[in-house]
Amino acid sequence: MIPRETINQIIETARIEDVVSEFVTLRKRGSNLIGVCPFHKEKTPSFNVNPARNIFKCFGCGKAGDSVRFIMEHEHYSYPEALRYLAKKYGIKIEEREQTPEELAAQNERERMFNINSFAQQYFSDTMMTSDEGQSVGLAYFHERGFRDAIINRFQLGYCPNSGSAFTDYATQHGYDKDLLIKVGLTGNYENRFYDRYQGRVIFPIHNLTGKVIGFGGRILTKEKTKAKYVNSPESEIYNKSQTLYGIFFARNEISKLDNCILVEGYADVLSMHQAGIENVVASSGTSLTTEQIRMISRYTKNITMLYDGDAAGIHAALRGTNMILEEGMNVRIVVLPPEDDPDSFVQNNPIEVVTKYLEDNARDFIGFKTNLLLKDAQNDPIKRASVIKDIVETIAVIPDPIYRATYIKECSRTLEMAEQTLTNEVNKILRAKYRKQLGLDPKLDSQLTYQEYQTYQPQQQQVEPKDTTPVGFFQEQELVKLLLSHGSETIEIEEKDEDGKVINTYITTIASAIVDDLKNDGLLFSDPTHKKIFDAFDNGLDTGNLPTAQDFTSSEDQDVAVLAADLLSTQYKLDDWQRHRIVVRTEDDVLKKTVLTSILRFKDMVIEDRRTAVVKELQSCTDSDEQLILLQKKKKLDAIRLKINHDLGIVITK
């Protein structure tokens, strides 16, 4: 277990802008930073980082919190895992106390999976570098492929002995559970006989965005046709191949710096490119490109260059998945290598200057590449040519940006020697069908409706009045909580008045005391549980003389508290510098005293009105005269209190 003082040190040291920028490309906007949210699909940045408060907030999906919360959400870590990640990043040593057997039993399985993969990676790397078999087989293979020790060590490559269960035996001797070894795909079981799944294979560890090993790829070195060339880790809680890109941990900074990601197919392609100094390169790890992988790249750049072999298979591979890239609003360029080369061999056999120039000179935009390629296949066959045009139009139709669509239509009109309006009509026909399906439009609608009409059309649905389940005074509570979080320790001057409104005393107090004491004196409590937790924390702080800070809440282990605090402390707007135009704009800080007193009164007014409404309902159903008299007295008293509150607020009650 991590000591409290160490947790505090980690939280105070971790800077939100440093942590987030490892995963999201941020740009400055006023005093804050913005970027594309990594937690939901969006094209317009709504993800906000506030360095001053050390928090993040997405105004699109609502996720918010501090550095620890960001790592928990992004990497799906537990609270202790996120703390350990940040401690490692900032070089903070964690001296954990020894865990009890109960705590060990409850240890997160995800964490144990990460631990066992890290253990396996170290074993495979050490075996290749120190054992006779590892050096003569595994290391020799990598050297023959032209990989130097620096790249081998950087990517943590390794070798698994060809001896049945050497790794499994070693792991179990060190306390690792066989069931977990099987679950992460390191060990196999046949008729209760355990064996190494990667025996006799060179190992390519697969890392996530934070550098943790989440899986492995193992390549066999013999030519046995009965065995698969590659064996990969199975899907698990920490490894999902459709959400993984090989080399992304090592490439992400360079991708962001160069504003371009080069996409290749295999492990060796990535290694060779990185070894040559071209480090903005990742691979789809032997799987077809997925939407999740595209969105991972989009956090760092909107530009993808697909680099594939020059043979027919490589050219057709370049066509797969590109519609998905365009649909995500990304820009795609294609580079096809000479027929005799793949990225690995091309980089190994040519100086870096030649490689760089080839990439620059031969990068084609995807639409142009596809058009020329398919037209070449169609030649003078009118039927094939019509099919090509339809294929191109369908590709253009997936592009979300209308300006890019129009640009490609114009270019294709020239290349295909076809009227631009004809292509535009075909694209709009596809878009109409798409929106008709999305919006559930009546299929009997006139098919000639314009695309703009389809965009504005909304299918008629029975309007159902939503039931309001928001607790009474919720928003007034939230405003008071925001004041506590933002200004709780600040002081204001309070005036005590007699019944005639004459000031009889003034005193200085904290805003926390002004809110908490006033509401407690009137017996008013918050109804929302998260609001109440924050209120109680300030109440306890007033008793002990140690008021909590905003960071105590944004860094809370209680997720509801942390998210609410970050949410209330964030704003997506910034106040322009109107003073340079000699225009004075009053902020909340300028009218803080009035804001506090008004917020308290508005909360009280909402509570009193709710109580008054309940009394009126009781009166309407009451038949006993004595009870009616009591209820009327209650109503009169509440009316008087509410009248006084609204007088102070400057509101005239008309009912």
C-alpha cells in the first residue's frame, strides 16, 4: 500500500499538462490548453487542460479530473496503478508497506497481468543476450536482419528457448500462477502438460502508450509448415489488438512533432525505419486497420502516410481500411515502394537521404492514387470504368468535411473526364441514403429532396415530456459547492443586521464559514450525496482549523467527488482583455461577497418554496379543521420567510 505522504508528493509533483501531452496534442488557448478528447470521437477540440488548477475537463463527454484521474481513465488503471505510473515518470520512490494476505488476494488482476508480461519480457531479453542458444539463434537472427543492439535493446526484443517449458518452469518457480500464464498467452496446456507457447521463437514485445508490455508477437525461425509463422498474444483485459499499434510508445512524440504518422504492416518494418532515424512509424500488428487504431493516431496528428510493398498484394493492402481513415476526418497519402522492396529491405538497402527523398517524391493523395490505379485496371472497358467511378464516388462520400469533398470531386472530374455536377449528384445520392438510414426517414419520401433538406429533416416522433428527476435545490447547491471549491479559504466582511435592517455588527470570516455556518444554523442540508461530501469536508475543516484545498477534491480517491470538483472548477471560455479597450468587465472575484450572499439566499428560497408547496398540497387534501389551522400557520410562516429572502434578493413575489 502506498503511504499517504507519498501519494501527496506524487499528486503535487505531477503536472497535468506534462501528463496529458504524452497522449494528446495540446495547443495554447489563453491561460489553458486545448486538444482533441481521447475519450470520445470528436473533430472540434473540446478537451481543456487547466495548468493553474492542475486539472482537465472535456466539455464534450464530461470527463474531468487531475493527473491521476486522467491516467486511470486513459489506461484503465486502478488508483494505485495510476499513482505508480506517475511516480515512475517523475522519479518518485515508493516505499510501500508489506501487504497483508487479504490485500494480496485482492490485488487487481490487470496489475498482475502487467507484472507477468514485464517479467516475461525481461526473461526473453536476458535469455537472448546471455544464453548460448539465445545468442546463437535469436540474437544471430536479428543481426542477420541488420538490426543493431541499440534498436534490439530499445524495443526489448528477445528469444524463448526451444526446450518445451523452460520459461513456464522459471515463472512458476518465481511464484507466478499457471492459470494467469495461460490467460495472458505465455503458456499452453495440453492434457495437463504445460508448455511455452513461444518456444523456439524470437520475441517482439508489444507496448501500450505508457510503455507497459501488454502482449507479444513470436516469430518462428524454422521452415516447419505445420507451425504458424507468427504466434501472438490472445485478447485479454490488457491487450486488444484492434486498439493497439506496434511501436506507438516509441513513435508518438515524433508523430506529434512532424505532424505525420507513417503506417507500415510488420514488426521488422517498424524496427528498420526507427533504426534509420525515421521514428514517426507504427504498424497495425498483423491485423486490418481498425477505427480504434485510427483514432489513436488522430490524438497526435491528422495526417497518415501509408507505406506498403510494391507488389500487387502490397498495393491492394494500401487500399484496405483507407475509407475508415477518411471517414475519421484524417488526411491520407500513399507511398508504394519499388516492386522488389518492402519497407524493411528498402530502408536497409538505401541511405537515409534516398529513403527520405523517395517518401517525399512519391507520396500521393489517396483519392488520386486509387483513381489512377483502378483506371489502369479498367483500361477501355466501359463497364469496368463505370464501376471504377462508382467506387471512387463512394470513397469521396465518406469524407466528412464538405470542402475536402468538393476539392476531391473537382480533381476526380478532371482525372475521370466527367462533368463535376454528375459526380456531385452521385455523392449527394449516397449522402442522402446515409442520412435517411441514420435519421430513420420514411422510405416513401421523395428521393429528389436536396441534401440540405435531408440534413434539416427530423422524423416526426411522439413528443414525450421527460420526467425531471433533479433534486430540489440541486443547481443552487452546486453553485454553493463551486464557491466553496473556488474561494473557500478567502475572506469577506459580513454585516449583522437587526429586524429593521440596521447594521449592528461587522466581522471578517472565510467564505467556507459564511456558507457552512449559515446553512447549519438554519438546519439546511444538501440533498445531493456528492455535494454533501464536499460540504461535510469543509465543515470538518472548519472544526479542525485546516480547510481543504481544491486539489484535495480534484485528487480525491472518490471518483464522484474528483470529477465534480474538476467539472465545477473548469470553464471552456476565457475573458478577453477588455481593459486594453478601457472597458471594465466585472468578474465573480470582483463581486464575491454579493455572489456568496446571493447564492445562500437562492438556496434557502428554493428549500422554503419546496416546503411551502408541500404544505399547500397537504392543505388541499386535509379535512380536519384543527390540522388545517396548523398548516395555515406553517404556510404563513414560510410565506413570511420567503418574502424576507426575496426582499433581500430584490425579487418581487407575485403569487
